[in-house]
Amino acid sequence: MISKAKRKKAKKKIFLESLLVFFIAISPFLYKVYDYLPYDSNGDVSILGIIIGNHGFPSTQTFLWFLTSKIVPLYLMIFWFLTSRDWWYHIIIIPIAMYAFQLFEVFYDSDDYIDTDNIWWLIPICMITIPIVYFIRIKLYDKHVHGIDLEAMDAELKELKDKNINPTTKKFNTASEEIEDSEIPSLSDELNTKLSTGNIENILKGVQERIQGWLNFKF
């Protein structure tokens, strides 16, 4: 018998996944919704009592077209990021950030131009995300093409070090080597460790898994 808690979790998971499928299925219609809204004589639209104007665009219809052309790809990219199991899924963060910055620029930028400076806002994200994906690719290529498992080699070296055995000579470490190994790492070494590609990758993976846990998007 399936427990009540498991049934409740499965029911919630199926509901959320059905909602996700629904929004993916209607995305073409949401993209074209601006063509079918009731515009008044001033060209504005009233939705649930909220009046939407042109917001600096030539017309309200143009403004809504711009919004749908950014919002629809944005939420599709977010769905993709949350449900992806590919090794390169981190790179999806870049187009997500691009669409998010474009929407941010429309609502909060003071000038009359759009899709201009937001490309520069992506540079820090690209500088973090691209190296992560590149190094993951190197690890996978070395492991599955060259047969080099760096993690297994590191584990073996660590095991030898724990036994105080020199991996090259298979002799016990001298007292001076033990003292040298026990030295306190420098500040630069600590920063390199904390800001390493592997740690940043683990942080992004943790964020994805945490959101998936909240939404029960576990496959």
C-alpha cells in the first residue's frame, strides 16, 4: 500500500508537472495574445482593472508584443533549466539572464532605448558560467574518451597521503614532509579553493536541486 504522504507528494508532483506542460503548450498563443486584447479608443488595454499604456513605445500593442516576446522565452528557459539533466545545463543561465535583463531595462531604465546596455550586464554571468561548462566538458572528455578519471586518481592520492605514503616512491613521509603538509594554507590558497570552478558548479547544482525539491520536479 502506498502511504498517504507518498500519495500526496505524487499528486503535487503530477499537478506541478501538468501545469508546466500546460504553459509550454500554450506558449505560442501567449506570444500572440497582444493581437486579441480589447484596445480602447486611446489604444490602451484594461486587464482586471489595470490599465496598460504604451510605456514609451509607439503603441500599447507594440509594448505588449515586446513583453510577450521576452516573457514567453524566459519562462520556457526557466522550465528547461529546472528539468534539464544534461551536463551543460548551466549554460541555460545565460539566455535566462539575457531575457530577464531586457525586461528589467524596459521597466527601470530611464532612457528611451531598449536592448542596448544589457549585453554588458551578461559579461559577469558569462565569465562564471562558461568556464564551468568548459571544465565539465574537459572532465567528461578525459573520463569517457581518454579513460582518465581524475576524481579516482585524486581519491587514490588522498588515500596514500592519509597512510603517509609517498605515491611516487611508496615510502613513508619524513618528519619534515609531515610538518610541511600540516602548514596552515595561505589566504590566496583559501580563496582559490572557495572560488574554484568545482565549488561554483556545486553551488549552482545545489540551487537547481533546491528549487526542484520545492516544486517536486525530481525525475
